Amino acid sequence: MGEWKLVCRVADIPVLGARRIGRPQGMDVAVFRNAEGGVFALLDRCPHKGGPLSQGIVFGTSVACPLHNWTVGLDDGCARQPDEGRTPKFRVKVEDGAVYLDAVELASLGIDAAKPVAGPERCSRPASTPSSVVPSNARTQGVPDTEERSGFPPSRE
């Protein structure tokens, strides 16, 4: 068989929770523990929008993604119907309370998966902002007065 890497102890994984295992390259691996004492490992990335599965709710042999509540099987990494998609699953071995992951899979699976970007997509901003987009209530030095910006005379407040 293959080589195994010790990653943690079963006691280090909360029941109905997960522990993240960092890797030198690629995204973290989430190691889960269910109520029955089963231990599973998946790439810590939901197949839908990249949510952190390690922060999801474990029930039975599934985890619910914390972002959009997609259900992902801990035993196979597949999204449950009606959703579709898959996240890489890692082979796990438990011996004498120690949790091991397949060393080859740990070094290779999901290495090329893109890390999700939090927040809205970023867009580049031009080097200089044209005066036509300067807010009308701007009262800073060097900003043209309202008439020069908009073509309308300033309001008399």
C-alpha cells in the first residue's frame, strides 16, 4: 500500500466538526469526525462557490457548506442532489487514536484548485478619476465648483 502521514489525533477533531490540515502547496484539507466516530477528509472547498467546508455542519456522513447550505458527502466528496459537483476526497487511516492521510494524495490532490476570493470581484481603477464622477458635495481644494462639473449653477443653500 502507500505511505501514510500522521496529521492529528482523533481527539483533536471535535465530534460533528472538523480540523484543518495545512499543506505546503494548495488548499487546506478538512478532516471531519461524525457522531458515530467516523473520520473523513476532503479538500476544504465546497464544489459550489469554494466555501470552507471545515466550518460547515456535520450530520451523518455529510457536511453542509456554511455559505449556501450545499450538502457534500464526507465519504465521496460529491454534492447531494439536486446539486452537482465534487471536491477531492482523501484516504484516511485511523490507528490507535491517530489519524493518517495518504501521503501521495496529500501532496497531489487539489493542488491546482483555485483559492476562493472573499468579497466582490475586484476591478482596477483608472489612475486619474475624471471630474465628471466627483461627487457634487465635494468641497476639497482643486475640485472644480459645481457649475464647472455639471454645467448647472451651484445651489443656493
